[in-house]
Amino acid sequence: MTYLLVLAVGAGAVLFGLGAFRIGQRLRQGHRREEEAAEEQAEQSARLEALSDSMPGVPYEFRVGPDGEQSLAFIGEGAGELLGLSTEAGGFYERFVEHIPDSHREKFLRSVERAVASQSHWQLEIPFDRPSGDRMWLLGSAEPEPNGKGILFRGLLLDITERIEEERRREQVIQRVTDTIMEVDAEWRLMLVNDQAESLFDVPEEELLGRKFWNVFAQAQGTRIEKESRRAMQTRKPVRFEEHFEGLDAWFNIQAYPNPDGGLAFYFDDVTERRERDAQLREREEMLRSITENVSEGIYRSTSEEGIAYANSAFVEMFGYESLEALRSADPSEFYADPAEREALYREEDEQGGLDKVEVQFQRTDGSVFTGLLSTKTVQSPGGERTYNDGAVTDITERKARERRFEQAETLFQNAQDALFLIDVEREGAERAFTYRRANPVYEKTFGHAEDDICGRSPSEVFGKEPGAFLEAKCRKCKRRKASLDYEEKLHAKGEAAYFRARLAPVVVDGQVQQIVGTLRDITERKRREETIETRRRKIEALYKATSGLFSIDRRDAVPDRILVVLEEVFDFPLVHIGLVEDGAFTPKKTVAEDLARMPEPRPRPMDADLAATRAIRAGEAVVIDSSDDLESELDYGALTTLAGIPIAGHGAVVLGRKQGRFSSFNLHLLEVLASYAALALERLEREETLVEAREEAEEAAQLKSAMLANMSHEVRTPLMSMIGSADLLREDVEGEDAEMAEQIFRSGQRLQETLTSVLELSRLEGDAYTLDDDPVQLDVIVREVAQDLNLRAYEKDVQLEVDSPGASVEARLDETATRRIVTNLVENAIKFTPEGGRVQVRTRSEGDETVLLEVEDTGVGIAEDAKPKIFDAFKQESEGLDREYEGSGLGLSIVDRLTTYMDGSIEVESEKGVGTQFAVRFPR
């Protein structure tokens, strides 16, 4: 193929030269005069000289006269350097012929004579001995051009020495290779066949070269040889495979490699003998395998020299090896969990001539251990020249595991914390279909029945007719379903009624339920906790439902009435006494007493009197008096032994009494919550009364309102913090639904605290008591910090909170606290009004040198057009009333609006109902 490349380059150069000559010839055509011939010849020589400088070879002109005289008309200057000969035209041809070796000179002259005689294209590869003694190879070619003066051959000489040497070296390498080698070109023509290929196919090289591969080897068509070869030709990727060639009745390892000329190089390696050996080996192995294939035991034969000589598949798999070869290559000591045990077994085997069912701990390739019974026997080969050790290994790991499981099961049965029993299932129609077989110590202790006493008896005979019939019915259901059965049952145990969680599990043998395993877990305590939790849940629900009316009361005296209704609906105390502080005295308002005839009529008492109510008001928290005798008072509480006082802040108190027992911490917490709500209602009424008195002066009324809001916020915080703290402690002390209720109280208190904080802040803003700083702040940093704080809230609601990076710091001179409050309120608002799966985006950027922009955009519920003018009003929401959809005080946006105005900013809102809302806040820089 290298030859073809050089030839193509040479031919191209010749065509280029001929084209140049023809162009010159066409330019000289026309009416030429004899007197211009010499001038044109000189011009032509000059052009040829110029052309020779740019050609890869040496151009020349060879003239044959009408009389047959041959002479060199022109030779390029490069001939001197290339050939080592003088470039003078006279005698050059003869000098050139003399330097052609004798072995090729005659061939050269005959080729020239044929070209002259036929006036046809001439081309020949010839060796040439330079005057220095170096031999080179030339490719000569020429095209004839007849004219009136004879024939003019124009041609080119190319140095192909390097290519000829490369082909010679390559041919020598190919002939030395022992593999059969052939090469085909892109058209599947055979271009090379080494000696081994000639010998293999018994066809001379001359008969193979140039013929199509598929014509020579027609038997390969349609076989894997054709498929793989064509794939290598198309993909230009080498392939390797083994295939049987029918023409030679032999197996070959065939490799096909793409060569640079677009064809393939084939390497054939005769692997027939190896395949036959492999077949014989497989036949022998198959024979041995057929002997032991159906044996579950691992069978092997070994010698002291070779180790394992043979092992069946059961033995190989037993030790975790992939093949017999892998097992044979392993160190035999690796088969034993303890290598020292191997040496002891060898000694015993030598002494006794074999082993008989010795229990051994073997080891698999993955490191796992199994127990096997090893039996061996020493045998001699028929000629007595070799000694074999034949052995068998039986894997008893599962059997040992069953034994261990049985021991473990028995241990668990005897030491289980639950009551366990085993019932035998008799045949259908038997008088006693179910009878006790076993019972563990916990069962015996719980029900007072010894295992020996109940063995063989039915459940009805042990527990009586009704409880026994219930258990037998469950056993029948378990037997019918052939599946485990879970249920709860109330039984008499340890002298009292108790609740048990029962589970019946069938023992199925051959498709039939033979026994039933029963488990009884005492859940009496859990049932009692559940009843307590349910009672508490009902109390909390009733409390929340009943206290909702406190905030709609419009008279101070109606508050005790409402408290009494709540207490009667939620609690059941023999004494309920409610009073308010009036004119410096504790004045009773409502009293309900059961069977307390000796109690005097309630009347106002001074605040320094030693009463449960006054003690609670002075302490500011609930107080419990374990004995009414501890009070230094003339009041006679009769049969009441325990009293509790719960303050309604500083406005009054609720007194409760019990005949016996203590007040639970849970009930006290609920009562404190009720009292806190009542205090809020009383404070609201007092503030409203103050506002009514000051309504005639609008400015004074506004100041009074702000003062009232601030004062109320501060005063309510005391009972509120008590409620939150109590709820927080309660969350840690209770579990289950109790914890859920405590969590609800805690969160409600936090919401109320947030509302009060907002009210206080709004009152400061409206009362001009808010002072702002003017410090440089980074708005983008504040946004990221706020988003990080609120990320958990967004995550819990399944809302995606995103903060877009501005790329550069967004700085402005603002009050940092007020700015953080604006960002927090807007992002909290967006999260609250965005449904699950929605998105909230927060963006900041600088708008030139004058302003900075904060944008909060959500995909929430949106704002109706008629509600937009009111969204910045205090205590306003789009949905209002008791059935409003979203929690909140309606102060967040009002505070945002006022703080933005204080910092000379502006706020804009764009919203579409059901699509989302975008707030844009601009601050001066």
C-alpha cells in the first residue's frame, strides 16, 4: 500500500508536469514560422528549468527521431544531486544506462523499445548504482507526444529507495512470522500472502494475489469468519475469535486488524490440537462428574504430592470456589477454620487409615464457616504406584443451626418477658380440639396456673366457659386462615381485671396446622394511659371550644359566668368559686358547691385575708393547699381537704376544691390557660372602657390607644410567659396525644406572644417612640440571614424558599433592626399564604446610585382587588372573623408599611388572585 501511495504521488506529479507541458504546447500552437523555432525552444527550456525547481522528482524530455535515433532533449538540474551524474544533455542517456545494474539493464532497454514502438505510456521501477557505489531505486514514467520530428517523451524520475527498502524489510518480517498472514485491500483483494499461508492453503502466492478473498475462500461465506471480518472492515476495530474452517477441517484462532490502506491484515493460528485436547479433557471430566453429579455430599480425591486431584461440583460449591481449577490452585490449609485442626486430622488419618464422620469446622472462600462431617479412606492405584486419599464431606451446618435454634427458642421461651403458651391442634370433630401443651414461667406467674396443671386441658377447662370459648374461637380462626392473628383481650390476672395484647401464630407442617403458639403481653398500663390521654384530649378540646366565647364578652361581670360554664363543661370539682378584685377586696361572683352545707355564704374579703384566692393573686401563679386547715381563716370548708387557687392575673382568682386526692399538674396547666384567656378578656374590657371615655378627643384617643396597646402587651406577657413555660415543661413530661395537646398549647402561646410583640411595636410606631439609626448595612446579607432563619418553617410547609444572589453587595444607609423586621414580615407573610408545593423568591439589587430594591414574590393565594387598599391597615386581613382561613394578627404588613415610611422608602404590591403576590420595597441609598 505504501507503494501505491508513492506511485500515486509520482503519477500526480507526472500529470502535473504533463499538464504544464500541454498548457505550454497550447500556448505555442498557431502559425509558427521556422525562424521562431529556436526562440521557442529556448523559452521552453527556461520553463522546464523553472518547473524542475518545484517538482518532487527530476523532469526530463526524451526524443526519438524519425530514423529511430534516441537522445535526451532535457534533464532537470536536480539530476546531478539525485543521480550523481553530469546534467549535460550530450551522452547523458548512455551514462544513465551504464549505471543500471546488469540484472535490470536489459529489462529497462526492452521496456523503452516497447514504449517507443507502441508510442505508449512508459513506467518502470529500476535500481540505479550511483558513481559513489550507493544503490538507489528510481521510478521512471513518461508520456509520448508525437510530432513531425518524431516522438517526444516527457517524464519524471522519482527516488523510491526508502519505500523499496521498507517493503523489503516488511516482507522479511512477514516471512519470518510463524503465523499464517494475509492482507486484503478495501475491495477485499488479496495484497499479501506469506509463506505460511501458501503452505497452509497449498496455493502459490501468484494465484492468490489480486483475487477477491471471498472468491478464494468461498466456504467462509455465511460463517462467523465473514461476519466478524466484515464487522472489522466497517468499524475499523480489530476482532479476535475462534472458528472451524470447513475447507481445511481445522480450528483457527483468527485475528483481523485494520491496516492504514483501508483493508485488513489476517492472522491465522491453527488451534485444532488444543481444541481436541480440551474436548478430551471435558469428556473425561464429564465422565467423572456423571459418577458423582447426583451425590449431595462433597466428594474428592487427593494425593500428598498434588493435593486435590479431583472434586465433584458439590465439593467445589461447598467451599465457595467458582471452578475445580480454582479449588485445586488453593492452599488446602485454607479449607479449615483452624489450620492446626488440619494437621491433627492428618495424623489421625495416617494412624487409622481414614476418618469416620468426624465433625470439622471448614471455611469457605468468603471467610464464612460451616460444619461438616468428614469421612476419608486411603486407597492404592491399580499398579500400587500411587496412594490416594478419597474423602466425602457432608454439610451439617443447617442441622447444627436447627439444634442451636431449638436451644435458643427454648431459652427465649423460658426467659421471655411476655406470657407464652403452646396449644396442640387436634383433628376435626375431636371432643377437645385445642389443648395446652406448654406454658412459660411468666404465664404461670400471671395467671397462677402451673404448666403441669394445664397440660392436656382445654382453654375452657382452664379459664372457664366464656373466656375459654373466646380463646378457642380465635384458635379456630387462626387454624382456618393459616396465618397469625392479633387481638386484644380482657382477662382476670393477679386478682384483678387486666388487658392483654394477644397473638396466635400457627405451626404448619405438611400444609396442616399442628400447633398454635400464643403470646400475651400485659397492656393494662397502656390502656390506662390511653384512657387518661383520651380524657385529657376531650378536656383540651372542650376548653378551646368553650373559651372562644371569652373574647366576645362585652361586660366585666359576664367573665365569671363564662368561666363557670367552661369549668362545668370540662371539669368536675365539688367546689368552684370565682371572684374578682373590686375596691381592694376579693369579691365572690360565682360559687357552686356540692354537699357543702356548712360553708357560709360567700362575701367580699380583704386582700390580706389568708384565702386560697388571695394567696394565688399575691403569688401570680397557681397555688395548691393540701389541707384546708392550713389556712388561717374562719371559713369552714367542710369535707373539702384540698384547695387550688388560680389567679386571673391581678383581676381575680378561681378557687377549686376536692374532697380527696391531689390536683393533677395537667389540670392545673389547663386552668392556668383558662385564667390567662379570662385575664386578656378583662384587660380588653378595661382598655375599651378607657377608650370610650377618651373618644371625644381624637388625638388624645390615639395616644391613649397606643399607650393601651403597649401597656396591655406588657401586662399580658406575665401570664402568657407562665402559660408558655408551663406548656413547654408539659411537653417534656407527657407522651403520645398528651404531647400533641401540650404542643398545641405551646404553639398557641407563641402565636399570642408574637401578636403581642407586633402590637407593642405598632404602638411604638404610632406613638412616635421609635427611633431609627442611619448606618451602612448590606441588604443582601440581611436577606440571606432571614431566609436561613425561616428556611425550616418553609420546609415544614413544603414551600421552596429561594434567595437570588445579586452578584454584588447591595449597600444602603438604613436602620438594620427595622430593615430586618421588614424582610422577616414580608417573607413570613409569603410563606404563610403560599400552599404546599409553592415557591417564595427573595431578590435584592441596586437601582443606580439612588435606591436599592427588595422584592418578595410568592405563588400563593393572591389578594383580591377590593382587598388591596386595606392590606396595610392594622388588624386587617382579607379573610376575617372566626372562620378565617389563615392565622395572624393582621399587623405584619402594617408594621412593614410604617417602618418603610420612617426610612423614606416606598412599597408597591402586585397580586393576582390564585396566582401569587409580589411586594417591591425601595429604600434610598
